[in-house]
Amino acid sequence: NDSGVRDSGTVTLDGHMLTVHIVADGLEPSKFHQQHIHGFLNPNDKHSEIPTLAKWDKNHNGTIDDIEGDASMGNEMIYLTKSPDMENIFNDFPVASSTGHEDFKQTYDVSEQLPFLNPLSIRGMELHGMTEDGKYVPEMPVAAGLLHSVSSSGGNEGSGGASVPLPPASWAGVRDAVEYRGH
């Protein structure tokens, strides 16, 4: 949606504990921004797909609306809220600084979601929230990317050991390691 948002961070699944660290710039200043791990619940483990205007702009309005994003990325599986209990999913998302910066870190117990969340390598992530026609639309996608497995050496091999340094605009993790390239 030409938001200009750039993000990077880490996603770590260690047993049933999921730690997410997001660093983003270009967000709407002083506004809350929904963020989720998305995926499909189906017997074939369909992979999330980054939505493009050509394929997913079904109402031909020139943007990827939330419903179009969900059609390509899957539904929200994990709400990345400030509280680790993920209970306040409508009013507990992080707020960008006055310069549009976010540095967010939280650990969640995903024991209940784990059977549906794995494998992480077929899931996607979206950040939301931008002004459209003079009105702030909290569910409008502003960045999307896919999670990819990485090893402790930085390759795409699945589970790994220690945390891996990655270039900007990517995600890495430990144990079940994933990489994310958001734009």
C-alpha cells in the first residue's frame, strides 16, 4: 500500500514460548499499529503469500484492504500485543513514537496455538494502520512478509541453535528459526 514502512526483527519459538522483536520505521506517528502472525488452517498447510495489487485487489480500489490481505496471508493466528496474555486484542497494540518508530518485544505462551502455528516457515506477518482519505484506518495493511526457516549459520534449513545476525528488513530466530522480510 505504498506506506513506506520498513521493519526488521526476530521471531523465536522455544518450546511453547514465542518471542517476537519488531523494529519498524515509517509508521504513522503516535498511532497504534495492529500486528499479527498470519496463516491458513487447512489440511494441506497452504503457505501464506504476499498480496499484490494485480492478483489480490479484488475490489479494484488500488489498495490491499484487510480482507484481501487475509485472503493471501491467512487469518490472524497470533495477535502481537503489548500484553503477553493476548487478551486485549483491540486496544493493546503498540503505539509508534512521534517519529513513526517502533521497537517492540514480547514473549507469548502459545501452548494452545502451537498445533496450528507450526510450521512457522509457511506463515506470514502483517503490520497495519495508515491514514486513507483523511481517516486513520487501523486495519489497513502497511507491511507484509513471509517467515522463512533459517539455521544457526543463517541458511534456510529449519531448526537452528543460537540467534543469527541478519541484515535489515529480516527476521531470524532460535530453535524453530524464521526469517521475515517486511516491506
